Amino acid sequence: MNLSFFDQFSSPQILGIPLIFLAMLLPILLVVTNTNRLVPNRITTMQTWLALLFTKQLMLPMNKTGHKWAAILLSLMLFLLSLNMLGLLPYTFTPTTQLSMNMGLAIPLWLATVLIGLRNQPTMSLGHLLPEGTPTPLVPVLIIIETISLFIRPLALGVRLTANLTAGHLLIQLISTAVFVLLPIMTTTASITYVVLLLLTGLEVAVAMIQAYVFTLLLSLYLQENV
């Protein structure tokens, strides 16, 4: 039976129940909760330090009004990071390779930033659609272009995350298939290909972390324009 390389992106099922729900709930179990101990363990201390460092970096250029989003952005970062990393394990599924899920995250959060800007500072938010000093004949054209670019933002968020993870997973699938095919025929070539596979796997781990950070960072930049 010939299998497609894109079968790895189909949601696995057990007894007709999609495992995507389990994959989305599993990252919650990996977060160590606070305890009643006076001195927390090393893992809790490391998590707290990383969370504070990430939150400080995001909230530093933002007004105090946008600081209310700190918990949402931190939770989104940890959620995407956990799903991206878990998808690299064998016999698992990566929900963030599905465009529908990424758009389901990008559109509501982007729309919330736009609505906050229209409610708190409508003049400044609408002013982004027309740069200052624009010649009068170009005003309608620029308004249309800026409006289109505004509505493309959530699409860019979702497509960027989907495309990067999909490309990395496909490369790993292709190279691992080549290793299995070349191993009984050309052992030396298969060994070199295996080294390339290990390097690509390390690169994919970095991509999984970077894409989660980029998604959250761009969302914070959109929020910064509207607060």
C-alpha cells in the first residue's frame, strides 16, 4: 500500500475519537504548579524565571493598558511551544500543522487587538490606514492598500506557523525515508544522510520554539499599535 507523505498531518483516531483533543490538553500536564513549599524545586524556579523574562521582554515597550494581556500572551506562548515540541515525538500529532487551528487562534486574538484600538483610541487606530503627508490623489489607493494589509495580518500569522512546521516535518519524513531505503544498499551514504537527519531534527526543535515566539511577538506588536 502506498502511503502519502502528508498522512502524518492527518489527525489519528482511536475508536473514532480524534486524538487532537488529547494532544491539546497534554501540555497542561507538563506545567509544574506551585506548591506550598517555602523553597520551590529547580524546575519551578526555572519556569518562573523564564516566564518573567519573556513577559518583561514583551511588555517593556507597551503601555500599562496592554499589560493586562501579559497572562494571555504567556499562556499562548507556552501552549504553542508545547504543541510544537510534542509534535516532534514519535506516534504523536502536531495540531499546529493544521491551518484551521492556527487561524482559529490568530483571527480572534487579532480581532481583539483591533477592537480594543477602535474602542480606546479610534482616531489613532483609523489614522494607521492613512500615513501622514500622503498626496491627495493617493489617499483612496493607500486606504485600500492599508485596509487589505490590516486584514491580511491574521492570515499571515496562521500561514507562517503552518508553513514552517509543515515544511520541517516533510523534510524530516523525506530524509528518514531516504535513510531506510539507502541503508541496505549504500551504508556510507545512509550514515551521512542520518547525520543530516539529526542536524535537521535539531533545527526543527529550534524552529518549533522560534515560531511559537514569533507568533506571540507579532501579536504583541499588533496590540502595541492599539493601546
